[in-house]
Amino acid sequence: MLDLAGAARGIAGAWRLARLDANGFRYFDISDEGFWKSFQAAIVAAPLFILLVVLRTDEHPLSDDPLRAIFIETIGYVIGWTAYPLAAWYLASALDKGQRYIAYIIAYNWANILQVTAFVPVALLSASGLLPGSFIVLLALLLTGAVIYYQFFIVRTALGVDVLPALGFVAIDLMLGLAIDAVETSLHRAG
């Protein structure tokens, strides 16, 4: 069952971090239990993710079979929420930052809700056709840059790493997301 109070605190902490306020970490339950509960952010973000999937069908076509499309997107969503935290564990351990990993993933998970939320208006504008495509692309690029900086801030603050390792974490997250999206697209087209 979703811990609504914990989710509210997690989102509040993520919002503080989005304002580049490291005190946002005070809102999180930095414990083993808090770590596992932070994955409830996937439940909170799911409706917005579904909306993004539906709005993005021009650039990310879905299978003609609705059950196949739901299956592909669901599996991709679950992999997206688990692949990066696993990769981050190995990278944090290699950098001798394993003791700070739990705080990082807790912040990362709750921050994902804000990131998905931020892309919904852009997707709505794109789907509406009210604005030129070049403006939407520019808006999406600016938002992507802001999200990358947000992730970078979270990595640096949570793990206490230098610039290059922080960029490495962000790059791995981005590459995993692109790889998952590419596999989903090919699976949709194959069916």
C-alpha cells in the first residue's frame, strides 16, 4: 500500500533539491526501509508516464496489439526503475561511496516524479499542434538540460563526488534510458 505521507515528504524533498537546496535530503527517510519505500515513486509517477506514452506515439509508435503494447511499456517501465539503481550501486561501490548510495537512490527515485511531471506540459503542447515543432524541440532540449543538471546536483550532493564521476552517473542513467526506449520501439515495430 502506498505510504501517502512518505510520498508527500519524498516529493517535498525532491522539490527542495530541484531548487538546488541540499536541505531537501532532510525530508527523506534515509534508512533501508526508506530506500525500499522510495520505489513507491514509480507508482506515483505511473499515471503521468502512461500519459506521456500516449502523447508520444508519433515519436515512439506503439504496437497495433494493445495487450502487446501494454506489456512492452510495462516491462520497460519496471526495467527503467530498476536498471539504473543497480548500475549506480556498482558505480558507487567502485568509487567507495557505497555508504551514501541509499540516500542517493532515495532522492533519485523521488526526483523522478518531478522529472516526469515536467515533461507532461511539453508533450501536451507537442500533441496539440498549437506551437511550431521547432519551438517544442527547443523547449524539450531546455527542459532536458535542466533535468540533467538536477540529476547532476543530486549525485554530487548525495554521494559527495567530483564533477567527472557525477557526470558519469548522469551519462549512464541517460544511456540506459535511451537503450530501454530503443528496445521498446523495436519491439513495438516487430509486432
